[in-house]
Amino acid sequence: MNISEIFETMSYGPAPEQSDYVHDWLKSHSKGFKLYIGGKWVKSKSSDAFIESHNPATGEYLAKFSVAGADDVDRAVKAAAKAFPEWSALAGHERAKYLYTLARLIQKTSRFMSVLETLDNGKPIRESRDIDIPLVARHFYYHAGWAQLMDQELPDQEPLGVVGQVIPWNFPLLMMAWKIAPAIAAGNCVVLKPAEYTSLTALYFAELCEEAGLPPGVVNIVTGKGDTGAHIVNHPDIAKIAFTGSTGVGRYIREATAGSGKKLTLELGGKSPYIVFEDADIDGAVEGLVDAIWFNQGQVCCAGSRLLVEEGIADRLIEKVKVRLNKFRVGDPLDKTIDMGAIVDPIQLERITTLVNKGADEGAEVWQPDVDCPTTGCFYPPTLITNVTPSNIVVREEIFGPVLTVMTFRTLQEAADLANNTRFGLASSVWSENINRALEIAAMIKAGVVWVNSTNQFDAACGFGGYRESGFGREGGKEGMYEYLKPIGEWQSQDGNLVESPKANDRSSHKHIDRTAKNYVGGKQARPDGGNTRVVLTHDGKVAGRVGDGNRKDIRNAVEAAFKNPGWSSATAHNRAQVIYYIAENLSYRENEVVAQLVSLTGVSKKAAKAEFDMSVSRLFSYAAWADKYDGMVHTPPVKNVALAVHEPIGIMGIVCPDVMPLLSFISLVAPAIAMGNRTVVIPSERYPLLATDFYQILETSDVPAGVINIVTGDREILTEVLAKHDQLEAIWYHGSAEGSRMVEKESAANLKRTWVNDGHSRDWMSAHGEGRRFLREATQVKNIWLPYGD
Amino acid sequence: MSETKEILINSYPRVEGCDFQASWVDEIRINKSAVDRRISSLGGRRTVKKQWQAAWLLKAISCIDLTTLSGDDTPGRVKRLCAKARNPVRPDILEALGFENMKLTTGAVCVYHEMVETAVAALKGSGIPVAAVSTGFPAGLAPLETRLAEIRASVAAGAEEIDIVISRRYVLTGDWRTLYDEVRAYREACGEAHMKSILATGQLGSITKVAKASMVCMMAGADFIKTSTGMEGVNATLPVSLVMIRMIREFYAKTGQKVGYKPAGGISTAKLALQYLMLIKEELGDEWLSPHMFRFGASSLLGDIERQLEHFVTGRYSAANRHSMG
């Protein structure tokens, strides 16, 4: 086209990003990439095969890399374990210098990395250049800061050891940064497996690690397919697994690591709502959608894939979306004038196509703009789907493609209900010019992120992660650091947590008047469903009383009671504090009785019982105090924005208590949970349940609302299994046996409950490990509400 | 009258405007941060290179209101500017671009009333319209009768375009009806001349006020809405432009009437001019990429574009003194 013609048509021309120098680098590795283990490039022990990497936009061959087998993963874990003692013992400042060097190297090679990422993944060069790589550098900078400050800010924490990390293909470098930076900042050493479609930038990063002089073994990169990931997940010497990927694989990892003592963070799928109220800046919301669902071809775990629009403006909004999409440019990801690039792989393209077709079969109306879409390579046009309800497959399933579904709502409540009508809970967007409305619904949405009048905003300072089946744990922020640390000396030995019942030696009750302890459900004493009771013996084998022998229906009823009484979770912190103080007050009145009960049941001295009692009252005071002090944070990411990191209760929690110190451990577990606004179903000590059943009389007189604390006595393991298998329950704390811990983690995989188990270890309830932030962190989840501002 | 003038007026009938609709003002919602994000990402989403860039820069020249608005303007200065408007780019460069027969001129020449006659005479036969800033430009605080009289005088002197300034106080106090009446009165005074309505966006306090003022001016029959006088602390910006052209789009959707857009002040580089053109293309469409619908109010922009064009032709970076002064 000549200049005069272009002058008339004002068309766009090609604007390719230069890539020859990246191809030169790939050619220099034409024999195939080896594995990066212990600071060296080593051949795979297990396999001579290579995996090929192709440019999804063109099908062009890029490079080949090795397949790590079990032996290779083992070698990498050993290298990491060898590096760990020295790396973790380095002064924070020394580790900070390495992270800073990596951050600077990333910046210095940013264009190279952007081009390589785009070649390998198919995302537009604009995104890898303007979004991914700057965030990668930012992540290393930010975590250089945590390495520097760790001694001051996290003094009671220590690194875990060897961390295994498995990352997805949608943001290869960014996910790698999210994994590696906090892990090594905290003093861990990592074995990371990049995704098989997109391993090249991680391999380039390994070269940067060499250039940075990172000690051998601190970062190990092992390439391969799912098997390689499984070897990492199952390796016994790995202390923690961090995974980002599909919910299905996340579930597998939860099951596979159950009982292993491995710490786990899972950042999984999503079906995030994008809510537009009638008072929104509609043009802004339309452009936001482009960034929500057509960012990275929709292959984004937190993509705003479900548009929920207030009915009155739906037609207008949809029309505007169509106008916008008709200006879309889909094509060569290396072209600087495109909106959307290539789908990562033909398999993914096939999945998108199949799901959209199924949706259409179920009655969905599928609209695609009349724009040029390359006919070769892996491309799928931006797609808008209307005439769907929550039952349609395209609304239910994560498509992981550039596909938006549209539904309408009438009221704010209905918007929230539709938003939450999903198993996922990763992210959400809310568009309204009314800050009252926006913050109201932000509080109602069950998701780890709420972007007000914006979407897909990320920053290293703001923890990212999901609610529900979108996984658990956070990446970024201080909360992200805790995922790579553990409290020093938290757990004691395997002994002393549970107490065997003595042999009964006297059938007669030592009490004067018969007391029958029942379950405590929905604020009322409830007879056990099965109609049976269990004998509770004193320390010397006398009958101390009977408690209900709860069964699965009692647990069901207790969870139901907790579910039906959500008010506690939205009560003010001051209100919760008052109730907990009141419990303490009422407990203190009954000192003599409770101390006597402790002595009689557990056989401890009166002095020891008194100490446990006093500590119990003190602990209640502690959590009454904490109720209005475990505040969230206000982050100031490097955009005109504040991000409110709110600590929200998890919801309904199951709490399984140990036998040791039956009063104190019961209170130490229940009090932080309710202080943070959770409703609980508690299985008290199997051996000493009477302390808990006596306690409900105190609850009855302490203004504790119905359903906040429900107590079911009986066989700990049987009841725990029912709890773990209950999908309404969102978290479970278990202080029982090692085998019970395994079961809890395994059975929690189905709905990806947050679990906190003791692996059979005991805890010193009288010490600093018996209370504090550790408990509060487990009792809350962080929701980041991003509030951009400007007028 | 020259040929182009007739085309300008006859083919592009004046925007009629419509009755004042309070609800069209009240319903406006603008989210500033969303506006800023659109602008910050647009530069990465679109670019033009090589001959596309050259062609787009030539388009930018055709849309320039070559402007001098200075207290020391004289007939000599204005004549020189008009000569530049007729021949904005060195002929050898145009030839190298294959553009020598395209009769490239700037979109208009923009002056104060006292310079209108000089400019009209200097541009005779070129087809380039003369635009006069008016209504007590730049503050707009002369008596209403004076302001109206100024419009009539400039039109009588041959100005085909009148750049009026709105009374910012009506915007700041939310007195939309009075603003409407004022602009409507200016429009009547313009007769057949086209009216550009200057909002002085840098003085309106918020981006939502800019949007509302845009809507009111269009209802009142502005042919163009224009950002700035060039005298405010902040003049044309891309975010403000996005908001104003979205209002143009909205007004078109409501009435079927197409209003033009003129960012003015602070646009002095070829790169920035291209960003404006891309913004217009993306948000309004190709139809607005013409001097009938889009103008740059600029004085030094042309010089930078000339240098860029020479660079495209020769591969060598150019110097200012190689191009004739305006």
C-alpha cells in the first residue's frame, strides 16, 4: 500500500517486534536444554527423550528440552537440600542482594525475555513487555525487601527447607517469579518445574541465576511433563509444594500430599464474576472487559469470565461490547498492533471449541465479531455468549479461553448471589460509581480479590489467592511470605497430644446427681441423633458421667446450625470481643467447679489445674482483645490505587480438639476461630468431653449467638471424617493423631477445605505457641479489595 | 469563496444540536482511573510504522489548525503563518513520499479577530478556512453582548470557523441550562460559520464535569468540541480527549449528529499526534480522521512532523532549520 492510499484509508500496517536475537539464543541451544540442577546443566538420567517447544502462533519449532524423571528430581532435591543450610543461614541482607541482582538482570534482559515469552506462549508482545516482565522484576524487588527485613519483621519464623514448585503455562515467567522470589527470600531452596508448553523462559532464567552467582542448588529447574510434577509432589524430602494450575490437579496434589507433613499452597481455577451496575461508567466497564476476559486470550485463572450486568443496561452494554470487539485485532503475537494473540496449544484450542459448542447445544447464543483471525496457527476469536443461565456448561466450567458469558441481575443481593453461585472464588470485578454500593458487594463476594472499577490488577505487595475451590494460600504480600515459613519450635513430640482412657474400675458414678451431657447445636442442648451415650471416666477409672455418642447426623445438624446463623460473621469486632469477654467472665465464676473437674478427670494436681484454668481465662481475654486488633492492611501498589487487604472469616470451621489440657486446648482453638467471626463445629477431646459440655452452660449464659459454637461429642475419628467430607465446611483444624491428620487432608481435597493439622504432634498450650497471630492467620483469609481513585 | 470552503460548509452541514435534556447530563458517569488505564494501554496496543507512520503524519498535518494567538501578532507574522499553512512540508519531501499531488495543507489557520482579515486575504484561493478565537477568548468574561458582537464581526471579516470559549463558572456551579443557553446564543451568532466550543478542560475540576460540559455544548449545537485555549495550566491530554470523544460517540448514538473534536495545547510531537489519531480511530472510527471532524490546535507540532517525515525519507535525523518557518 502506498502512502496516498494509507492516507485515505488510515489503516494499520504490520509492526513486528524484532526477534532474531532470541532465535540466535535458541539456536545456540540446538542440542536441547538440559536440566538445571545444583548450579549445573546436567543430562537427564532417566530419559534421552526431549520435549519440543513450538510457537503456537505459527507452529514453528523453537527448541527442545529434557524430561526429568524420578532420579533427576531426586538429584535436584538433594542439591537443594545441600544448599539449604548455608542459604538459610545467610544474613537477610546477603539474600536480599541476590534477589536484587536477579531483579536488575530481569530488567536488563526484559525485552529479550518478553520476546521469548511471546514466542513460546503466544501472548501478545504488549502483554509480556508491558505487564508480565515488569511484574516479574517487581516481584523480585519486593521480595529482596522481605529478605532484607525478615530478621526484623518475621523474627519467630524459619524457612521450611526444600520447596517443590509446579507452575502453569499461562504466565510462565510471572508464575515462576511468584514462586521462586518469596521462597528463596525466606531462605528456602527450590525445585521448580515449568509447564511443558512453556519451559523456555524458566531455562533462560536459570542462566540469569548463573549470571547472578546464586549459590548452586538454591534454584533448580527441572523440565518435563505431568510425571515430573508428580515426582516432585511425592518426594519425601520436600517440605512444601506450591502449585498453580487446574483445580483437578490441585485436588490430586492435596490427596497425594495428605499426611506427608508437607505444607501446601494451591492457586487454582476460577470463574470470576464481572459485575456492572447501572451507575457504572459503561465505556470504562467495556474496556475493562477487554482486560478481564480477552487478556492473554482469556487463559487467565482470574479472568472475569462471567459478566453480570444490571438488567436495565444489559442491551446497551452488550451492544457496546460488540462495537468494541469489532475493532479487535487478533493475530501475530509479536505484532505490536494486536489485542489478542494465539492460544497456547492445539489441545487447549480444542477444549475451548468443545466447551463453546456444548454451551451452544444447551441453548447459548454465541457471538463473534467479524474480524480477521489468522487461519493457521492456534487462534480463537473473542467470543460473547448470551442467553445462558447458571446451569449452562459455559457458565459453570472454567473455559480458559477468550469467552465471556453474560447474565443479568435485578438487585445487589441477586448480583452477589449469582457471583457466589460457583465452586470457585478467585477474583471478581465490580463496576459502580457509587462507593457505598461497590464496597457493600465487595464484602459479599466470596473471592480473594475484588477489583473495584478495574480488573486484573496485580502487585507483589498484594497477596493473591482464592477462596473455596480456587485454592488456598496467598502469593505476594506478607501473607505470601508466611506460606514459605514456619514458626520456630511450634510442634513438640508425637507424644502427649492424645490420652488413653484408663480401665474402668468402678461402675458407680462419683457424682451425687446424675448429669447427662448432650450435644450443643444451634444454641440448644440436643440429644444425640443415635440415642446413645458414652461413658466418661475419671483419671482413676471411675465413671465421671456420660456424654452423647454423636454420629454423622449430629454433625450434619451442627453444620446446618452454623450455616443458618451467618450473623456472627458480619457482627462487629467490638461485638464479638464483648461476647468473648463475657464468656471469660462467666467461666471465672465457676473456677472451683471447673478446677475440680480437671483434677478429677485428668488427674493433674490442683495447682496444675488451676494454672490451666487461669490460662484459659487469660486466653479468652487474649482473643477478646485480638477480635478488634487483627486488622487487615492498606497496600499502596505502584498505581493510583489503594488495596484494602481485609481479614475475613473463613466461614464455617470444624475444630477437632486434642485430649491434652482439655479445657485450655478447647478454648485455645475455639476462641481465635470465633474471635475472627467464624462459626464452628467442635469435636471436643474424646477422652475428656465433659469439660466442653460443662462449657456450653457458660456459652448459654454469655450471649453467644446460636450456631456460633456447636459441640458434638463422640468418637473423634468417626466424627472428624464426617466433618472432613462435609462440603459446606470451609476449614478444618485437627489436633488428633497422625493418621487422622492424613485422613483430614485427604478427605478435604474434594472441596479444597483449608486444613490445619498437627500430624500427631503435640503443642505446648501453656506457652507462646498456644495463642496468637498463628491461630488468627489460620482463622482468616485475606481479601484484597482494589480501589483505584481519581476524579 | 474558494472551492474547499464551499465543500467544508456545504458537505458538512452544521450540527443542529437539540433541546436541552437534563437527564443526558445527569446520567453521565465517568471513572477517571478506567480512563487513565485505557490511555496507558492504548500506546502498547496500537502503533504505526514505516509508510503507515508517514501517511498518518501527513493526515495529522491536514488536521492542524495552525495557530498563532499572541499579543504581539502582526500582519507580517500572520502572513508567514498562512504561507506555511499552504505549504506545510518541503516539496522534495512530499515528492519522495509520492504525495506531491495531494494538495496537502493544514486544516485551518487560527487567529484572533484582529488578524482575521489578514489571514483571509493571505489564504485566498487555498481553500484553507480561517478560524477565529472569539467570545472574549481566553477567559470569556467580556460582557455577553461584546462576546456575541465579536463572533459576528469575525464572521463578517471572513472567518469560517469560530472557536468560542464557554463560561467555566456555569460548569463549576453545575448551571447546565445557562451554559446551554449561552452556547446556543453563540451558535446563532455564528450564522453559517462552524463553531468550535472550547471547554477549557484544565479549569473544570473533574473529568466528569468535562464530560457533562461536552454534552451540553453538543446539545447547544457545537460543530466541534475543543479542549483548551492553550492558556490554561493543563491543556489537551489524552485522558480528557478520551472522555470528550466518548461523549461525541454518545451524542451521535442519541441524535445521529456527528460532532468534531479538537484537542488544543500541548501537542507538540509527532508521536503524541499519532496517539491522538489512534485514539480517534479506536474510539470514534475512521470517519472522524479527517479535517472535517478532527483538528489539532497546535503551533509547534508541524515542525516535529516535518523532521520525522524527512527522517522517513532519508533515514537521517533531521534538523529544524532545514524546514521553513511558519
